[in-house]
Amino acid sequence: MKKRVWLYVLFPIICLGLLVSNPVRLVAQPSSVEEHARYVSKDSETKEIKDYLEIRVEKKGDQYHWFEKRELINGDLDTFNVNFDINTLIPTSYVREMKTGDTKQTVKLSVTQKNITAEITDGDGKVVTQSIDLPGEAFVIEPFLKKYISSQAGKGVKSGSCLMITLVQGKLKSFSIGWEVEGQEKVTTKAGTFDCFKIKAGPSGWFMKKMVPPSITWYDASGTHKMIQNRGKRTRFDKEKVMELTEYSLK
């Protein structure tokens, strides 16, 4: 069970998320007010389907709402419902629900000028509260890392790094992530052919580097800079998976 939890938690680090910095906040490129994307992830060799990903972004008054659902073929689920400011990507409300085997967790996150607080509720209703101080450098909160990186590339930034905040085995943790634009090329999926930024990204810390090799992600070079394709491993012990955009709509 511990191995499956680690693999499931490490996946968002590879696929590459909500932008905050202190004391100066980095501003992400605004996206569309209503967009809907679906993805399928397959084993790169056998082509066997491994999981599905759905992302919806819509405007609600002065706020934007991000819904993300990742569903593994074994029945595990990971969903995000986040209201956020489109210019700063700072959340005004944040709920994450996870199901890994028979284990369930609900996470409510809040961000102040001084810290990030997580209220974690397990399947039995037990509540644990954790807080971490805001770091002095730019950081993102899962699941918005890919959105931050693609928006930076869309503004002409060729490389960068930040801290990613996520939940690991029930604890709020931060990981250093580095990324670099390797060029532009065309990528074709079921959803069409796109001119893309090719970006290599992965953990910077020595331990995470050993556990998680870098992944390659192709982002649409125009429009909302959505993810088109991703190639990577959950850990160095796993087989490579390919995630591709299969459906997309924009209003």
C-alpha cells in the first residue's frame, strides 16, 4: 500500500500547477474563461490505457474555477475544485479529494500572507491541520504547475525553477522543480495537430532526482498554452507513460 501511495502522489510532480511568490508575486498569463480538456494516458510500449485526466476551467463572477479529475484504471481517484484569481493564480477556496485503494482523504487549503494551511480529513472523519510558512521564493500549489510553466514559456521565458507544494502521505511538503524549453515542434494527437513548446521538467532536490526522472511535456504555443502531450515515469522503477490530449473545447 505504501508503494502505491508514493507512486500515486508522485505522479503530479511528473505531469507537471497555482502560483504564489513572496514578497513579489509572479503573474501568470490569463487563460480562456471556459475551456474543457480530456486526456488519456497509456503505456508507451504496450499502448495499454493507464488513466484518464479531465480539466475544466470556467469563469464564475470575478473568480475562475478549476476542476481537475484524474482517474486510474485501478479505481483510484484524485479531484481538485479550486476557485482562484486568474491574474495571480492564488486560491480563494481549495478542495482536493483523494481515493487510493480503500484510503480516502479530503484536503481544504487556505493561503494567507504568511502561510499555507491544510485541513486534512480522512475516511473516518478524523481531522488534522497542518501549516507551512510561505517561502521567500516563487512557489506553486498542485495542480497548477503545468499552467504556470506553460504561461512562462508563452511569455518567452526559456527556463526557471520554483517550489511545488503538495500532499505526500498526508503531509504538506514542498519540492524544488526546474524546467527548460528545449524548442518548438508540431505534435499530433486525436484532438488535432498543434505547434508546441517542448519543455523538460523535473525535481531539483537530490533525493527526488533519484526517485523521479525528468519528463517531457509539449504545450500549445498559442492560445491558452494547454498541455498537448506528456512523456515520463512516475518513478525510475516504472515504465514510461504517454499522456495525450483527446478532446478540447473553448468558449
